Amino acid sequence: MIAEADFAAWLRLLETPGIGRTLARRLLAACGSPQAVLQAPLATLQALAGPAAARALQQAPPVFAERLARALAWLGGGADRCVLALGDPAWPPLLLQVADPPLVLYVQGDVAALSAPSIAIVGSRQPTAQGRDNAQAFGRALAEQGWLVVSGLAQGIDAAAHEGALACTADPATVAVVGTGLDQVYPARHAELARRIAARGALVSEFAPGTPPLAEHFPQRNRLIAGLARGTLVVEAALRSGSLITARLAAEAGREVFALPGSIHAPQSKGCHALIRQGAKLVETAEHVLEELIPARPPALAAPAPPAPPVPAAGAGGAGGVGDDDPADGPHDALLEAMGDDPVTLDALLERTGGSVPELSAQLLEHELAGRVARLPGGLYQRRHAA
């Protein structure tokens, strides 16, 4: 456990306005420790950081006392809470290999989980039903094979991957990297999921308690997801998805990148298809992931694998949501969900929805007039998405 005085110095260094991770590393390299940085002569600090940053370092920010008290209160809230500083023996080794490692990690749960062999699973916050099922199935299958699942606690694919890992009996099962302080949960609806993750793995953040969910924190969070894992699997992602940032960061760190294919018509699959064109490995089962991560499989993994997760099927699942950053393209009612993205017959829609012919015909006409559905030759209908 880091000493309170040491922690206060780390927090003071990182909370000082104008001192980011890059400058903090330069100061630490020159002075040796946060305490030494804070005690350095003004002339030394000016030479290393410039006049403005030097003056800021010699005077605590007005809110520092409150931030320190809040962080210490969180640390005192349970034996499963700790702070790791860069260089700590428990520091996850894979994070030492990334270009921009964090300097401090707040952890709730099993610290050793951060060093376990792991695979990141990420994707859309608004996945199709099939995508959600795939994320859960892959999360469970990989966890059952001894791989810890890393994700970001977001709604959609992230939550499904965590749930899948938690459904297995292995411990630790999953780690959630978040973009807030660990004294809060975002989104709030995942409070119970976060509790279960802390009990069967760990919650981790580089942000001090009291840090709110700011938009700029989530790309930073993504680099930790990629950095903790030996590979990143993207289940569903739009072309402007934050998941593609995670995949890019994984590739830049020399880690494997995997992508699940989907319908060529689905907005949620376009990001995955782009990754595959750029060299990501197309996978259909958890075994495909393991083949890349463990070329020489140890005897423990030589036994038959569990049933493979379902492969995304054309038209399956529906496309009720769009990718993380794509605008909505119309009402997401049950009929549009049931249509999926490939051409479909009226008989198939009757079977999927349980509706009547007059009812479905009226709804299809309404959507056709609104430009949400196209009528194709051969009695087929196809959902249309906004450009």
C-alpha cells in the first residue's frame, strides 16, 4: 500500500494545472520522485517545465485539499482498494510497454488480475441483438479457457462481454477500465455490474476519485484497455466508433487485433470490416482468437473447446441501434429490429414478429413512405439507413 505522504505527492503532481503525463515523466526522470519534484528549486523547475508550470508546482491548486481528502476517503472504504504508482512491483507489465503509460492506477478488486493473460472485447454502445449475444458468448468462452476479459463497463458490447466472463467459474474473470474516478459508476445503471466485477476481477482507473465522466477521458481510458490486453477483439463498431481507437492503439502497441464480420448492410459492422481490410484477423469463434494468441498451445488447452459462440448470420439480430457516434436513422420499433439488414420476405417477418399480414403490411407501407424500408423485386423488403 502506498504511503499517504507518497500518494499525496503523486496526486499533487498530477493534479497541478499544466502538468500532463509527458511533462510529469520528464520531471520525474530529472528529479527522481514526486516529492523531489515538489521540493525542487524554482530555477530547476523553470528549466524543466517553463515558468508557468514551475510556479504552479510550488503552490498547491485551490481544490487540492478537497481532492486529496476525497481520494483518501475512497481508499479507506475497503481492503480491496489501492493505488499503484509507476514502478510498483504489482504494476501490470504490459502497461510498461505502451507509448504513453499512466503514472498512477486506482484499483478496486484483485490487483493481480491486471497482470493475468487477457483479451480486450470492445464494440458499439448500441449493438444489435446478435452482436450483444456474440460479445457475451465470446466473453464466456475466452474466460473459460483461462483468459481474463478486459472491457470498459460501457453499455452495449462492453457490458455483454463482462457479463459473459462473469458467467464462467474462473477467477479472476474480468477487468473494467473506466473513465471516471472509482467512487462513481458510469453509466449509473451498471452499479451492480461494477460490484460484481470488483468481486471477480477488478475495476481500474487512472483518474482520481471525484473525477466525473468527461468526454475526453474515454479515449484515454481506451489506451489502457488496449494496453492491458494481449489482443483486442472488436465485435461491432461503426466507422466513427471509439472502439476503432482502441483497436488502433492495440495495433500500435504491437498487440493482436481481431474483428467479427457481420452483414455488409449493417452500420455496426462497417467498422469491423474496415479493420479486417486493414489487416485485423477475421474471427468467427473463440478458438480462432486462441489460435493466434497461443500458437503453441499448452496441454491445458489441448482439450476440446467449449461450443463456439454463434457466428453473426445474415439478417440475424436486427439493427436497432447504430454505432457509437452515428446519428439515429429513424424509429427503432420492433419491426425494424426484426428486419435486420439483409433483404427479407414477409413470411420471415411474420415468423419473427408474430404479427398478422394486415398489421405488418400496414407497418411496412408506413416505413416505405418514410424512406426507412425499400420494397425489392421478388416480394422482398430491406431496411434502409440514413446516409
